[in-house]
Amino acid sequence: MKKILITGGAGFIGSHVVRRFVTKYPNYQIFNLDALTYAGNLENIADIDKSPNYTFVKGDIVDADFITDLFQKHQFDGVLHLAAESHVDRSITDPLAFVKTNVIGTMNLLNAAKMIWANNFEGKRFYHISTDEVYGSLGAEGLFTETTPYDPNSPYSASKASSDHFVRAYGETYGLPYVITNCSNNYGPNHFPEKLVPLFIHNIINNKPLPVYGDGKYTRDWLFVIDHAIAIDLVFHEGKNHETYNIGGFNEWQNIDLVKLLCRQMDAKLGRVAGESEKLITYVKDRPGHDLRYAIDASKINKELGWKPSVTFEQGLEKTIDWYLSNEDWLQHVTSGAYQEYYQKQYS
Ligand code: NAD
Ligand code: DAU
């Protein structure tokens, strides 16, 4: 039986990865390590928490002694590292929190893996889940490839870039067997409503303004979260050591066009007159250092591992809206308390 550590498994993407591994690989013992920050939520994985091959561990990756003890105790064979501070806007107001979790936290995991594997790397793997934001911003043309130079612009992307560099450095210097993936914007069920898609779904339901930053012409490449989890499974099992793979949706949207599509789909679902939700669109002050455009060339993972997205954006968005409309309790729980304070500060 293999012992696999997944960090950040109570968050958005991590919960889909944990579910996939726990249900698809009964011969793996899955440990989900999560500090349960504002973004972590055990409700995201309540359906699998009684599975015999699943253990939840509450803990902070910034605590080096705790991480060392955990690795010594369980002798993990593999690590999938997703735990992170993940929201660009929060990184602008509190950059140090991003250095702590994303850089120091990753270092602690690398050191612990290096210690227990002690140069016997057969069957071991450290998989670092990263973002396309490390490449900076594109102009109107071009795509990010695996060889695009790093050029991060926000404290979030700078901290992720730093952690990617440390993972590579541990591979080069100590021979640690690693893989890294850099993925584009995810959307789907269980997404915390601070990010564009779930925040706007929540606001449309509640007839609240839809705060579009700047002129709304910023472009992102959107991928359904379950397709990301499928790609992560594939890279963990079939990716080559010391390689990076870009993951993306082949699906670029300007924010304003995405928001209008979302409004149309929500009007239909909520039985509103067509055009009603669009009236909520409100242009607000831009995000400082806002990256103009992200777009991924995912041909490497497609050619080498045969991965491609399984749903169109319209299908994925409809599944996402349906999930939020039938999980009002979830939305209610995550938008009470501290969320209200955050919202006031960010959007007032
Ligand atoms: P998220 O914010 O939804 O979840 C992060 C999880 O990490 C939470 O459960 C949180 O409790 C946990 N966590 C945070 N700090 C921790 C700490 N110090 N110790 C232990 N656990 C901690 O994030 P997400 O959107 O699911 O992103 C997961 C990973 O994927 C991140 O590394 C992110 O950079 C990367 N990524 C995200 C996207 C996206 O669109 N969301 C795209 C590409 C890459
Ligand atoms: O590209 C991958 C990255 O995608 C991940 O690494 C990050 O963890 C994830 O948060 C996401 O970053 P973005 O900054 O692109 O996502 P966000 O949903 O915050 O914003 C998407 C776009 O929408 C961006 O151009 C900013 C804009 N936006 C966002 C919010 C929250 C608005 O116009 N209004 C808003 O209220």
C-alpha cells in the first residue's frame, strides 16, 4: 500500500484531487494535510471522509517541526502539494502570509521529503502544483509554454514562482524526484466566493453588484476543476521526473464576455427575464499590477500524456451554476462571518 500525502485537500482544487485519489486508488492510503484557513472547508470532502483509505490531518505546513514529525511517522511515498494562499487580491494586502505558506511551507515539505527519502528515490515523487501566473502577463498574442521565462507581477505569483524555483533546485541539487504543473484559471464546484466566477454567481443570486475590475478586457484561460484533477492524476502517475507540464483549457475569455455569459445562464436558471442580471455589472477600480492576459499552450501534456479537457466552457459553467444553486447551505456557511468583513474591505 502506497502512502500519499496531499496538502491543501480541504480547498477548492485539493478537494477534487483528494476525492479522485481516495475513490480511484483504494490501494493507496491518502493523507490530507490542511490548516483549514478561511479557504479550507471539510464540507468539501464530507462525502469521502469515512473511507478506510483516507485520513485527515489538521496542520500548518509553515511549522517545520510538525512537518518533520509527520513525514517521519508516516514515511510517505509521494506528495501532491496544493496547500497555498491562492488569492491575488489578498496577496496585495498581506504579502507576507504568501511568503510564509507558499515559500517557507513548500521548503518545509521539500526538506522533510529529502530527509525521509535519503537518496533512495525509487518509487518516490514530489509533485508541486503551480500556476500559469508565474509567467507574468501576455500581450494580445502568444501563449505560455513550459520554456516561457518566469516574470511574476503580484506577490501571489512571486511566491509561487519562488516555490517552483526551490522545487527545481532540490531536483538539480539533491536529485529529488519532482514534477511541476502550471495551470490556468480553474472554475467549478466548491470554489470559494472570493474569485471571479463563484463571487459573481453568489452576487447574481443575491441581486448584488458585479464588481468588474478596470475595463473588463482582461483575459484568462478557464479550465473546469475536474479536468484539472484528471490532469494531476495523470501527471502524478505518468509524468516524467524533473519535468514541467502546462495545463490549460484552450479556452480564453475576456472577463466582461465571461460575465455576460454567466449572467445569461443564471437568468435562464433563475427564471429571470433575459438581460436582468447583466444590469448588476458595475465597473470598479482596477486591481494594482493587473495581468492583462494569460493563455496556456497545453500541447506538451496533450501530446505526451494524452490529456485534454473533457467539457466545453458552456457545459462546465452550467454544471458549476447547478452545483451552487443546489448547495445553498455551503454558500451560506462560507459567506458568513469573516467573509463579510473581507468583502467590505475589498469592495467598499
Ligand atoms: P484554495 O485557496 O481554495 O485552497 C488552499 C488550501 O490550502 C485550503 O484548504 C487551505 O486551508 C490550505 N492551506 C492554506 N495555507 C495552509 C498552510 N499554511 N498549511 C496547510 N494548509 C494550508 O486554493 P486552490 O484554488 O484550490 O489552489 C490550490 C493550488 O493550486 C494552489 O497551490 C494554487 O496556487 C494552485 N492553482 C490554483 C488555480 C486556481 O485557479 N484556483 C490555478 C492554478 C494553480
Ligand atoms: O491563472 C491561475 C490563477 O487563477 C491561480 O493561480 C489563482 O490562484 C487564481 O485565483 C486565479 O487568479 P486570477 O487573479 O486570474 O483569478 P480571479 O478569479 O481573482 O480573477 C479573474 C479575473 O477577474 C482577473 O482578471 C480579475 C478579475 N476580477 C476578479 C474579481 C475577484 C474582477 O474583475 N472582479 C473581481 O471581483
